[in-house]
Amino acid sequence: MKSTINNRTKETAVYSGKTTGIARKLSLFFVGAALLSSTSLFAQQQKTSSDSTLSPKFGIKGALNLTYLYDNDASDTKHLKAGWNAGVFAKLPITKGFSIQPEVLYSVKGAKESYDNFIQGSGEYRFNLGYIEVPVLAVVNLTPWFNIQAGGYAAYLTNANVKNVDNSGDIQGATDLKAGDFNRWDFGLAGGVGFDVENFTIGARYNYGLSHIGKSGNLAGDLTTNSKNAGLSIYVGFGF
């Protein structure tokens, strides 16, 4: 199976290199913008019209995940796969315009890997990884309704599987891999932007994983080589 997965076309390598380059530029933009803004924009408010003072907010949120697995070698990047996340958040104001936002989410990540060979025909492998994820971000308000976020996350893998989807649409388990065959813990950086209208919030966030997802020396490690999680989340939420 390892030789099948590593048999990529040149076009896939070029596409993968572009995907990784764009992702890294986005992560640098989000983190850099937050650091540059934090020194001069603390005077901005983040209250709703019904609040007389700054007070903690708690809420629920959900998101569309567009994730992939990347390696330091751009040619080994695996393609975008749609997933989702959902959970709760708290927004804890430290001063005017600056808050700390911890969250607890269940997040479905992963990637897709195309193949085309004589033995199997054509199709794709789908890596499905479910995490309990805890992001903690600093939130800087540029205006009362617009903010920039930067921080990090820790995540614990609760479930995993790899599916083989052929060109006829038939789905079968590619392996007997389970969550225990992968590294349980994942850590990374996170950054994004948000728009707040009263208690309603919408935004986008990019996560850049720093941990290898596959254990070395077993099939999970062979399938994913040195891959790490990354991807974009587009979210909506409501605070109370």
C-alpha cells in the first residue's frame, strides 16, 4: 500500500507545493497582523449595545473545516478534505479591545489522496481524524465589530479511519487502522479574523499543526510519513 500511495503524478506535486505555500503565507499574515495591531488598538470596545461594562461572554459555535495533511516536502502534501467542528467558547475581556478566548471543540480533520495505477484503477484514500481540540487565542479588536485572533491549540485524537473510495463510488476500509495507531496528541498555531454583530459572530481561522500525526514504525506512520494537520475553518457562533 505504501508504494501505491507514494506513486504520485508530477501534477499532484506542483499542486501540493502551491497549497502548502499559500497556507504558510496565510498563517504568517494572521500572526503578524495580530502582533502589529496589539500595541496601538487597545482602546477599541468589544461590548454589545446591552452591556454597561465589559463582561465575560460564553457561547456555542460551529464551523466548516477545509483541512489537509502536509509534510516539509511540498510534494507529499495531501489534498483538501471537508470536515466540521462544533463546541463552546468563552470570551474573557482583559481590557478594552483585548480578550482571551478559550474554546473546547470536537473537530473532524483529515485529507484526501488520489491514486491511479494498473492494479487498483483510480480513486482516492480519505483520512478521517476526529479530535477534541482546545484552542486558546488572544483577540484584538480593531473596531467594535472586527477582530484579529492569534494563539495556539492542543488536541487529542479520539477516532480515526482511512477509507478507499474507487472511481465507481464504492467505499471500503483501506486498513484496520484505529486511533491507537496514530499519535494521540496534536499541537499547533492558530490565527484568524472575526466579525461580531451584537452576540452573533462569524469568521475564519487557519490552524497550522506542529506534530506528526502517524506513529513511526507502523502502518499509520508509513501511510502519513511525516504529515501534520493544517487547514482553514469558517465558523459561526452565538454568545450569551
